Amino acid sequence: DTAVSQTPKYLVTQMGNDKSIKCEQNLGHDTMYWYKQDSKKFLKIMFSYNNKELIINETVPNRFSPKSPDKAHLNLHINSLELGDSAVYFCASSLTHRTEAFFGQGTRLTVV
Amino acid sequence: EDKVVQSPLSLVVHEGDTVTLNCSYEVTNFRSLLWYKQEKKAPTFLFMLTSSGIEKKSGRLSSILDKKELFSILNITATQTGDSAIYLCASTGNQFYFGTGTSLTVIP
């Protein structure tokens, strides 16, 4: 069983499109995250959800919106995609926001 | 502003060498320091440190935390090519921050 799973693994799309990346965890964790890893491999937190409440929202464009239908899911929706959005996006979860996080396998987004 | 800084940014060593990776932090309401290894896919968890001076070990890897000087080190002894990866440290406090990572390359 995959603890944190995200889909799709690869996503190639044109500028201006809207896309979503899904994430599910079966660990019973209370906190889920979205991270963006750029070409320099820097892992930057985008959002954090704790029991369906947004507790972190870094300086992320409002084209990005997290949606959490329940505490096992945290989806990432991106509007009006831009070239600079190309990166690997990782979903993660942790028992609380102060314990180790477990990562999904990543979604490589390429905007052309 | 909270931050986690790792050094060096990249490192190339020969098999059998010992390496030390550094992580310093300035974090509000610090709780723990974590180390991850990232190969081709997702980061995988290595250690979580919460107390100063207590070394954690797993095989050839070990790590220790100094809460007075606000840093941690990750040691890898007798390096192997399979140790080649990006090593990330992260801190938990008010938020969950990752450092920039250290890219380690071990050559035969």
C-alpha cells in the first residue's frame, strides 16, 4: 500500500490551461502539505492543511489553490498555467505539523 | 525570518571517504530537526533530532543536534556510490521548513 500517493506522475500542458494534481494519504495523518521543487532542487513549501484548515500559505500566486475534501486528501488546482510553474510538485503528510513528513512520489509538471 | 541553511551546496568524494554535511537553523518555536535523503524521486526520512548532544545512528549514517549553537551535522562514513543523493534538512517549529540541500556525489 502506498502511504502518500499523488496523480498524475507527469503532466505536460500548454500555457494558460487549468490543471489539478491529486493527493491522498492512508496514514491517518492530520497534516498535509504541497511543496514545489524547482530546477535547483530547492524544496519550497506552498501550503499546509491541518484537519482541513489552511495553516500555512507562503507567497504563492493565487492561481494556486489547495482543496481538501477530507483530511486524507489535499488536491492542488492551478489556473492559467505559466512557463515558470514548470517544476516537480510533492505532496506530503505528517501526523502533526511538528513531526516528520512522508512524501509522495512527485508530479513533474511541464508547461509549454 | 525563519531559515534553514545547509552547507556545502555540493560535494564530490571518492568511495570510502567520510563526509560531514552541515545544517544551521533560525526557527521560531523550534521543535525538531529532520534529515532526508532524496535520490531520483521523493525525499525519504532519515533522522529526527529533538535533544542536544544525543547522536542518532543508522548504519554508516549518524547525526547530532546542537541546540545552543543552532546546528546539526550528518556524517556518512565509508561512503558508497549508493550514497549519492541530495541530503535535505528540515526544521519544525511554527512551520515546516526545508534547507536548500547538499548534493553529494560519490565516485568509484
